[in-house]
Amino acid sequence: MGNVLGHLKPELVWNHFEEICKYPRPSKQEEKIAAYVVSVGERNNLTTLRDAFGNVIIKKPATKGKENLKTVVLQGHIDMVCEKNREVEHDFDNDSIIPYIDGEWVKAKGTTLGADNGIGVAAALAIIEDDSFEHGPLEFLFTLDEETGLTGAANLDTEILKASILLNLDSEEEGSLYIGCSGGKNTQATFKFSKEASPKEHTAFEVKVAGLVGGHSGLEIHQGLGNAIKILNRLLWHAHSNFGLKISKIEGGNKHNAIPREAFASILIPNNHVADFKKYAADYNLVVKKENATREPNLLVSISEQSNHGFIIDESTQERLLNAIYATPHGVLKMSADIEGLVETSTNLATIISDDKAVVIVTSQRSSVASENQDAVDMTSSLFLIAGAEVENGDGYPGWTPNVKSEILTVFKSSYSKLFGKEPEVKAIHAGLECGIIGEKYPAMDMISFGPTMFGVHSPDERLNIPSVEPFYKLLTTVLANIPQ
């Protein structure tokens, strides 16, 4: 039994989740957690293998008499988004996630929890060991590197699965059944600059934007959350125009699929403008706190004197950079006309990082309509091209077209209403799910995505709702017991 979570129900799921938290699992560094998943298959004497890319596949035979049921594959990803608050000391390559219970929620201490998709993986591992219900032939697919490009799914062998039904365990709202998702693509802009010596008679400062909620750039893009990079740039843009600000370094955000929570800049201000700049920064902090008071109660913009970095970005590049960031769109571009409340197209100003040669900005565009996604990419690219940046576009990933006549959807709706006395919500999601990629490789596969309730994924505010896990698992076992022939 787990030390912290093992008393929660269902025990099999929570014990596996707490065990998963012990294994570092950044994207592209999943060997330790993959070894644990393999060990679960092997100790239960099940066929366990890894494909050429490293995805783990486990196969569990049908209960006696259920061999003729359709084969189902349970699927989740074993990597996690590794975000922490700046002041927190945590090495995601080596340290365990430390979960704790706060009322009805499981959280982590200063870091992302990894319930995305750790709780789905835990549920699949529980099914491997759960002999309390009858089921047909089962397969389990644990993919690598979902969070930084869905490359595990993209490199999945097209012959390795025999299932005709896929249950993706990577959604985040108990009672909701997802039958479609958006596709997406990244746009990266590189501003190369000439490094110039820091001018004399200037004072060095660090400008810091912190305390934002952050979150998933698809699931929470419509909530009006603050973007730390945009808030920082607004100050820099005005200080450049009014106080002769010079930039040495700028950074913000951490992941292409997360709304940036923090941003920082190392700057120089002419000594004769320091007093005015300090007053402006203090006033600006009050302005943006008031503007964002409801959604971002902990937002703080601060400045502090620091040592001189010894160089600045050349004036021309700095001006083009600040103008480009100010003009770069962030947020919802279009809502769906067909599914109420669904964001159809959006863009996220995700990260910015600099060294002594260039400033690199990454944005991500999403849409459930492929042509609209490309239009958002082209719009963002054209803006950066006008600003003189070098622009690169990622390969992107496909969406998943909803099928309201899905056979497995019918099974889910019937099972849910019998279990809980109410109808589930059938939705599409404004986020990338591996269903879109797997569906391209196995076009005849019937798919659905569901999961327990969680909020704040991709940020240290991530939290998993304890009461939602038991009905999620009960629905999973009930559906598996009612798969058609």
C-alpha cells in the first residue's frame, strides 16, 4: 500500500499512481518509468514487449468464455510535463514527484503532479492486475514522448496492435466522453542579434513577472488567463520608448503546450531615468494586477537591481523583437459553430529564450479544422517574417474527427447511464490527443477518450480530484465487461 495515497479507492489505481510518482519521467527520458510498466506485465506473466521506438505493449488474454469479444486496447502516455515554480528546488531528471492530499485533491509540492497522464497509466496497470470482472482480449499501449510532439504515437508500428477499439485514458473531466480533438503545429521565430557592449552610466535590473496560474494551452486557452511573456513585453515596450531601456537577456515560459506563468528580462536603464522607471514599474504592477484580479490574483510584476551582464541586444533587433511580441496574437481565434463551448482555433505565445547570439520564440497553433490551423500558422509566421525573424514550422499532428455513430460510444453512454443514473456529456476537446495519430495508422479503429477530473495540468497548480477516480475506474471496468462481439 502507498504511504500517502494507498488508502484511497480504488486501491489498485492509487497504489500504481503513487508508485509512478517515484519514477522521473520527462519527455524523451522515460526509461525508468517504462521499466516499471514492463515489470508489471512480466510479473503477471503477460506478453510484454517494446516496439522499435520504445513504446510498451502488454497483452492480456480474455476471461474464459469471452474470447469472441472484440479486442480493446487501453492507451496512455508515460511521460509528463515538468514544470516547477522558479524558487522550488527539484531535479525532474532524478527526483520523485511528492504527492500530497489537500481536501478532495491530490497535488504535488511545487511541481506538476503528472496526473496527466499518470492516473490513466495507473488505471491501465490496475486493469492488468484486476481479475474481479470478465472481459474480452485486452491490449495495453503505453506511449513515449506525448508531451513534446506525440512522437511515440507517431512512430507506433502499424502491425503491432490487433484491437478494433481504443480507449484513450488521457482526458480530464469525469462524466465527459471525448470523440474528437484538435490538430496542431508550432511556429518558431529566431531573432539573431549583434551583441554590443553595455553602455556606461546605466543601471542593471531584472524585471520579473510571476505568480500566474498557467495551464494547458488547449484546455484552458479560453479562460482569459494571463500570459507572462505578453505582460513582461508590455512593460519592456513602454520602457524602451520612454526610458531608453536596453535588453541583455529575456526568457519566459517553459513548454510549447503550456500558457507561460513566469517571464524575466535582464535590462539596463540610463541613470537619469532610473527614478522614473522605478515609479513606472510600480504603477504598472498595480495596473496589470487590477486588470487580471479575477483570474490572476497572485500576479506580481517586480524589478530588482542586479549585476551588469556586460552586453546588450543591438537597438534594431530589440525594437523589432518588442514590436513583434506585442503584435503576436495569443488566445482564442475562433469558437466552433457546431459544438457549443468548443474552441475551434487558437494560438499560444508559449516560450522565449535568449543567449548571446539570438532570441528564440515558440508559439503553438491549434484547430479542429486543418485548413484553419494552417491559416493560424501562416498568420503567425507572416508577422514574424515582417519583423525580420527566421521562421520555422513544426511537422504538427492531425486532429481526430468526431463520429457520433460510434459503436463504442453507444456502449459508454449505456454503461454510464446505468451506473450513475444520468447521461454523460459527449464532447470534442481543444487539445491534441494521440487518438488522431493512432487513428491515421489504424483507420478502422473505433476510439473514445475519457478520464477523471483534474485542473491546472502542465503547471505546478495541477490537481487531481479524488472523488472522480473511483467512478472513472468503475466506468472503465463496466465498459470492458460489455464490449460487443
